[in-house]
Amino acid sequence: MMKTWRTLAAVATLSTVVLVTAGTAHAQNCVPGIQEAFQKHQEVYMTLVDALNPEKANLEARLKAMVDQATYELLLTDARTLADSIANGRVLITVPDGTVVLDTARPDDPNNQLPAGNSFKHFKDKTVNENHNSRVAVFDAQQYPCGWGLETKFSTSDDQREVYAATRLGDHLDSEGTARISTKQ
């Protein structure tokens, strides 16, 4: 019964439609088709949403408080813990313009010895990873009021399917950034 309730709550969260005016026009709260996409890969999306949702407020607070390497490492540690909580997990956090703050698939590089990696300096230099503002899940989480985005794609670089769920950290049109969690299948 609890699993059914969680599923219904997640689908409702990801597919709410809001009335703009009294029956004459509708604005979709989430990207069109998100409910259908969610249902196609419901089990894996539920795993991702169930892992990410409880950590959302903490990640937002850590991102907002990040001002130096020490505060960056607090956010990175929490992201790594979240990524490790699911099989083949990866967490990527961006600021609203898509600049990558951290990517748990990248090596930690607190002394900035590598051309790309996780450190406050790499974030400031925009060398953690390429900008993710055009990634479907990240873009949808920022663009739509519901604050969620989903994506499933096949990676030609490692011949695996990767499933992503992203959530906006903060308010619509006034966010701190986006947290995206994924798993390879």
C-alpha cells in the first residue's frame, strides 16, 4: 500500500496541471509528457526521486552557503553520499545558468592539479564539466514551475542507458541551481 501511495504521489508531483484562468486556458506545471515518460521507467525514476527528494533542502542550503573550498567540500561530501546511496549513482549540481558546481563522476581535485575536477576553483573557472543548461532534465527542472525534469538516454561512450531525474534547488525563476541524480542500467 505504501509503495502505491508513493508512486501516486510522485506521479502527481511530476504531472500537476495548473489552471491559468477559469477554464479558458491551461498552463502545464511540468514539461508536457513527463507523466508518460515517468511511467515508462517508473521503477528506476522512483528510486532516483526517493533518493533525491529527502536531500533536496540540504543540498540547496549547502549550495547557497558555498563560498570557499571548505564549504564546497561539505556540498561535495553530501553529493557523494547521495550518489553512493543508489547503484551506479551519480550526482551533478549546477547553478541556474547550467555551470556545473560538482559532478561525482569527476575526480576530486582540491589542489587543482587536473584540467578538470571537483574543487571550488574548478567551479569558479568553469572546469568541473561542460555547461549543462541544455541537458533535458536540468533545463526542464529550471524552466517549469514543478521543478522536476526527467531524461533517459543511451550513452554511446559506454554503451549503457543512463536515467536522470533533476530537481530545482529553490524557487521557480529564483533558484540556487539544480541537483541531478542518475544511474546507469
